[in-house]
Amino acid sequence: MKKRLMIFTTLKTIFVSMGAILMTYPLIWMVVSSFRPELDIFRETSLIIRHFTLENYIRALQGVAGTTFFEYMTNTLKLVLPVVAGTLISSSFVGYAIARLDFPFKSFAFTIILLTMMLPMHVMLIPRFIMFRELGWLGTYLPLIVPSFFAVQGFFNYLFIQFIRGIPKELDQAATIDGCNPISVFFRIIAPLSVPAYITAGIFSFLWTYDDFFSQMIYITRPSEFTIALALRQYMDAFELTAFGVMFATSVMSLIPILVLFITCQKYLVEGIATTGLKG
Amino acid sequence: MKQLGLFKRRWRRKMSQINLNSRQSKTWTSYKYAILFMSPWIVGLVVFSIYPIFYSLYLAFTNFNLFDQAEFIGIENFVTLIGDRRYLTSLVVTGTFVGIGVPLQLAFALGLAMILYQGVYGLKYFRAIYYLPALLGGSVAIAMLWRLVFGSGGLLNGLLGALGLPESITNISWISNPDFALGTLIVLRVWQFGSPMLIFLAGLKQIPVEMYEAAYIDGVNPFSKFLYITMPMLSPIILFNLIMQIIFAFQSFTPAFIIGGPTGGAVDSLLLYTLYLFIIAFTFFQMGYASAIAWVLVILLGALTLLIFKLSKRIVYYEN
């Protein structure tokens, strides 16, 4: 009986492994191709590198139209890091208020948060664009950064609400008896205990802002201020017909930050998806 | 005398109101911390959500073009929509994309979640590997990779050539051929089944093992176990995944924009709903018309969600 089970498990593992190879083949093929000289890339399907070269990476790092890859990366961080900070601060505030404090219309506020999670951003897109245009913010990162300080993304509010609800109430009750007001309860008890939620929210906020091609394209206009997502299109226009290898190299480099996050924070990602049940 | 009595009563009522107010202001002090912590959200909600929502509702009934004064034109935008060829094309393209992509994606997600749940060696690693595409899939880099995989000199044609297929097939550029372009986009969608898979996996773990044990003792076959235990127990999560994935898929933009280009691909074969919205708003600057398109999207998604909820009422099983 036990032997039969082992055989079954082995068979299933083999099946799942084949699926995994199939799924990741394009990714691995991309990485491998990025080290091939131009002539070797066309219709090459194997993963063997016959002539190893770093030429693609050198050209990719030089960038397009006078802006280097490094500058694109710096631009991206200038946009993404403030957004992450704003999201974490404002959303953890909301999470704390809804999970722990009492105020009128609380359940109504919670319903609104759930609704904003499902509402397509497109319905707010045009008025926001007009608003930021009147403020003279077009061409800057402000339209992308400022809203994040006002907890506009329902998903992160929901994530913090759910997490803080799971923290034992006795802890903050004890602190209250010891004379803490709600503000110090938050900073001394809730925030330090919510580190896993901060990490999960931080990763997702980073990833979504990093990948948010649509908003970046609308608001960022000067090529020297382009982010990675926008720069990739510049690369596409410059190299697609002539230099496949450079395209591969740029793609690979642009995915490195995501892959690093994925490998180091995998546990938080997987748990974040499983507990809040949302997109990735 | 009577007058005085009335006066007294009024006075008393007034006093009690003041008392009531002071009691309210007492609770107000206990609310003040909550209001403090909620204030960024409240400001954000008003400035970045509520105001824009109503403003775009207003714009939907105007001919605003960003440069001239907005003029109220009634329901003209919505009438135009019905006769707008490209809009109708975008509806068909998006409908096909969502209608085929999402069910396939969920089927893969559920299938793999069940295999992983039943037990494989190295579950942790497989879970991560299968999730990876969902994490990367929305990026510009992956959309670019898709162009390189499905282009005429790409990986797919290389594989087909290696299988010995004639050049008439291996010379096709799958992304610029209107018959296949949407197919490549659907493949990209299905490829990202990782996040619903993780949710299914978490849901499967919630099903009490005793149910399966009881079924095992009664000699129930695996198919019936799936049909009568797994499906009903998992049905709320299937419903949740279905609705969320439909909402996300409906709004997908980047892959179509990169793979097919900013105008909707060959013969508008990749003209997704949001891409058309983008073209109207930011190529033609018809902000009023674009607002109408955005509002129809909200109504469509709302109606679709309600419809799915209604239809699923008899199928979905809630424990309490």
C-alpha cells in the first residue's frame, strides 16, 4: 500500500516537473539567448550556447537616446520607493483604525474599501489626469506618488485590516491599561508586530508600481525621466529589427529586481496571496 | 399659564439636547484617534476617488476634448458607442479574451492545485515555480518576450520547424497574423494561472480530511469525490477567483499594447477594451467620449458580477 502511494507520488512529481519545465522554458530561453551573438539567435530553440558573448549586455547598458540603463533604473527607484513608503504608512493607518478603533460608519468604510478594490481605475483615470494637468504635475512623478500617501489602493488597506485583526487583542489592551493612548499602541505594539504585513504589502506595492506601464506612460513625458517599463519600449523601437540579443538582455536585466524579490521574499508572497486571496 | 408650561417643556427639551450633544462630544474624543488614523484615507477617497467618479460621470455627457470648454450633449456619447465599429470590435476582442482566457486559466489553476495538494515531492519549489509567471506576466519585459517567442523568427517557429512542419507554417508571424494574435494573448493570460492556483491550494487545505476518509471507507471513486466533496466545498473560492480574474482580465492593457502596438494590432485583432479607451482619450483627446466608455466598463463589470452571483446562487455551497 505504502509502496503504491510512493509510486503515485513519484509519477505525479514527474508530471508536475514536466509542466514546470514547459512553463519556464520561454524564460530560460530568454536568459540563454541574451548571451548569444546576433547570428545564433534566429529560430534557435535549444538551451546550448555555442558562442558566449556579453556584447548584448554592454549595448543594453549603454541605453538608448543618451540615457543609460543605470539612469532608467535610478528613475524607477525614485518613483517606486516613495510610492511604497506612502502605501505602507497610509494603509497601515487605515488597517489599524478599522481593525482596532471604534468610530461611526466603520462597517460602511470597510464596504467602501472592498468596493474600491473591484472598481476599475479607468473610471477615475480621466478626471485625475485633468486634475493633475491643472495642478501642473504632468511630466513629473507626483501624479503617481502623491495618491499613494492617501491609501487609495483598497488591496493594501484590506491586507492590513486582515493582518491586524489577527493580532491578539490582549496585547494592546495591556498597553492601554499601562497608559498608552491609541497612537502609542499603534507605534509600540501594532506596527512592530505587523512587520510581515509590511513586507508583503511592500513587495506587492513595489511590483505593481514597477510594472505599472499604463499610468507611467500617461504621466511621464520626458525620455530622460523614463522608468524601466517605459524605457523597454524605447529599446524595442531601437533594437527590435536589428538586435534581438539586446532586447533579450534588457528584458532580463529589467526582471532582475523582481526575481531577487521573488527569491528572497517568496514566503511572504505566497502567504500574501493565500490569505488575502488576491492577484499577483 | 398654559404658555409657561409649553415654554418649560421646550426649555427642558432644549436642555436635554445640549446634554445629548455633550455626551456625543465625549464619544467624539474617543473617536478622534480613529478619525486621525483614517484621515489620509478619507481625504484620498474624496479627492482621488469620489470626486473623479462623479466628474467622469458628468464628462460622459459632454464633448470635452481637453482644450475647449466642455459642452453638455446629453446621451449622444452613448448613442455614438452603439454605432462605433471599433468599439464593438473591442468588445468582441475583449469578450473572446476573457471568455476563453479566464476559464482556461482557472481550469489549469484548479487542476494543478489538486495535483499539488494530493502530494508531490518538493511541493514548496513547484508552488513557487508555477507562481513565477503570474508574478512576471504583467511586465513589459514579458510582453516583449512574447513578441520574440511568437514572431516569425521566434522560438515557436523554431520548434515547429524542428518538428518538420513546412515553411508555409513556420514563416507565420503569430503576433501580426490577425487569426492568431489574440491566441498568443490568451496563452499569455493562461500562463499566469499561478495566483488563482495558490488561492485554490489554500482553499483545498481548508476541506476537512474526515470527509475524504469517510468517502474512502464508503468506497467512493475519485471522480465522485471530486464532484461531491471537492467541488461543493471549494465553490465559494471558485466563484471568488472567477469574479476577480474576470475583473482583472477585462482591464488588461500592457500585453496588448506591447504585443500588438498602440493602435490595436493587425486589423484591430488585439484591440482590448482599455486599449481603445486609451486611444480615444490620449490619442484623440476625446475625454467626454472616453469617460462614457469608462462608465460602460463599470456598468458591464457590475452587471456581469451580479449575473454570476445570481447564477451561482444555487451551485455555490456556503457552510454557514
